[in-house]
Amino acid sequence: MDTIKYQLADSQIPTTWYNLAADLPVLSPPLHPGTGQPATVEDLVGIMPKELAEQELSLERDIEIPSVVRQIYAQWRPAPLFRARRLEKLLDTPARIYYKYEGGSPAGSHKPNTGIAQAFYNKEAGIRRLATETGAGQWGSSLSLAGAFFGLEVKVFMVRVSYHQKPHRRALMQAYGATCVPSPSTETAAGRGILADDPDCPGSLGIATSEAIEVAMNDPFTNYAGGSVLNHVALHQTVIGKEALLQLEMADDYPDIVVGAAGGGSNLAGLAFPFLGEQLRGGRRVRVIAAEPSACPSLTQGRVAYDFGDATGLTPLLKMHTLGHSFVPPAIHAGGLRYHGIAPLVSQALEDGLLEARAVPQTACFEAGLTFARTEGILPAPESTHAIRVAIDEALRLKEEGRSEAILFGLSGHGHFDLTAYEKYLGDELVDEGFDQELVARSLSRLPEQFGAGPSGTQADQVAGS
């Protein structure tokens, strides 16, 4: 039962990112919130460089990774793929369990895959500062790292509850030279307005996004950088799945099931989209499972609608499963999954039957995280424990059915900055936060109705101009 590691050579770092939009039969474009018409590159360049705006709207299947970005990737990529033999033995399952480990990056998660790319394009465009949001801090620390590499100032609005839960993430951002403030803050009109209504607001990724975009809109030398949800972010993360395809070929195996934690969707997309692309082009079918928190279940409880990506309506309108842009999720410790919506490409894949979603509670995820740590030796980030929970459940199901299948899950980052959460779980202080249906109903009532909405789990009607 020795550890089995599949490691590619440096020369095998992917040379292109994969764009799932090229292979999906139906796409709903982002809309300009003022006109209701499909957003153009010109509409987006106010907050991002032209290259990223073009990637956001691109239907090209393979987009070249700049050589400078690949050279920086080489510090931690290709990331290893492991066979979880000790976990398999503990579960006494015939399943073959693999995990793709992204915690070896300098920031400890998968987020630098897009942070480096976004910083590169912004530097090339003459931008001096990037503004962003972060939940648990993986994205904020990754963009801070990228800013240090490219000589860019970085301003991070960190969701208030995570700012206090995870002080070491904040310290890491500051160590890289970034400025980090709790959101909602008094530094923006959006933050001040929310604090006026609720002085004790714990914050949300939607609120922090509003603050970051407001800063970018008010300074021509500052751009917004998003850590998830947007098409170009999902694109950059596909280096994960492209490497995994090669590594599973080394293992002479192929996954029957692919599992990824889902908040905004970048981690799930990065792992699963290359496998879905193979399937859509005639390859082998895979079951893709999005593991989301039961306290913030956008895929399983959300409505398909055009909605804002932020709390105050500054972003283009995105077609996605949403709990409503004004929804403030409970203060779970998987701060990176506390988002009201999901990446439009992930949402469309669910509508097309290419993936399924499962909501899992916080305590069951931490239980799975400790099981994994005690067998495989890596303490996972709280976000990653959602994928581990579902992977374990699937392995146990296969055991009951007496079937052997291959399971691949994404271990999106380590949990070394999340020890307070594990300490609370070990001390029986962690509880499962409830899902407030009434709160979500109020939030959904504030959707931009003129752009239409469909019921959860159905294909929403096409809107005028889309």
C-alpha cells in the first residue's frame, strides 16, 4: 500500500488552456446590465485588459499559454497526481481513488493558475494595481503572489467573517506586499451602504466583489481581477485537468467519476472541463459531481437566471444557477465556497446533463478531511473536504455494489491556514449551518426580472438580445 505518485516532466506543462465554450451546444452570453444586449469586448475593457476580455467571450477551443506564464507555472507545475491506496484500504473499497494535488503552489492552492495569468496580461496592458475579492483567502494570497512577481500593487477585500477566522491568510497576503481589508468596508460606497443597513454584516463574496469593482472603476490604472466564476478564470484552471489526462494515461486508467468542490466553480472547471471536452468530442463518458456546501447550495437549490456577479449590480449579467446576488451565506469555514452563484459554464454543463450536483454539510466534510489526513498525510483545505466527502461516499457506494470504478477528485489546496476550523471541529464546536429558504426567497425576489429567470433545474428561457 505504498504511495503511488504520477509526475509529469517539466516539458509536459500544457501549452494551451482548454475552453469548454467551444464544445457546448448552447451558450448564454453575459449581458450589459444597462442595455440587456450581449456584452462586447469593449464593454469589458473598463475593468480588465483586452486579452482577458477576448478570452471571456471566446469560442476558440485551445488558447495559447504565454511563455512567461508557463515559466512561472514551472515552479510548481506539473502538479502531482496520487493514487490514494491507504484511503482505499481503510474504506475497504474496490474503487480506485486518485487525487490531483494543487497545494504545492507557493500560495498553497490552485488559484495561482489564474492569478499569474491575470497579472501577466494586466502588466502588459500598463496597469499598476489590481483590486479583488477573496473568501477564505486562497485567491487573495494567490493574486498577492502574482502581484509581487509582476510588480503590481494588489488591493484585497476579504470577506469579513474569513478575515477574522483566518488571520494567517491575511498575513500571507501582506507578506507578499498586498493590502487586505475586511469587507464590507468603509472604503467604498458599496461597503458603506451595506454597513449602514447591517453594521454586523459578516460579508460575502458578492459584497467584496462590489467593493473591488468599484475601486477599479474609479481608477484608470487599476483593474479588477476575479478569482472564479468568469469564463477566462475557468479557462486558466484547465491546466489541472489537462495534466490529469496525461497522468491517468501513465496509470493506464481513466476516471469513471470526477469530483470537484464547487463554490464559484473554478476548481471544478479546471479539473473536469478537459474530461468533458473529451466526452463531447466522442470520447469516454464520465460522471462529474459538483460538491457544494449545503449552507450555500447554488446548484442544487438555486434558480437559473440572469443575475449580477456582485451584490450591488456592477458586473455584467451572468446566466447561472443563483441564490440571488443579495444573499449573504452563513459563516461556514469553507469561505471560498460562500458565493451566491456559480460559473455560467458550470451552470450550463449542469443544464445540459454533463454534470450533477450534491450538497454536503460542513461537519461531514471535516470528518472526511480528517480521514483523508490520517491516511494520505495531507490536511486539506475546508473547500477541498467537500470533494473528499463525495469521493468517499462514492467509494463506499461502489463497495456496497461490489463494483470497481476509478474516482478522480481535486484536492484544491492544503489546510495549513485553516487549523482554527479543524480545532473547532475536534473540540465539537463546529455545527452545520442551516439553509434559510426564506432568506433565499427574498434574495431571488430581487433578481433583475427584465432579463428573465427559469425554475431550478430547468433550461431558462432565452432573453431578448441573447
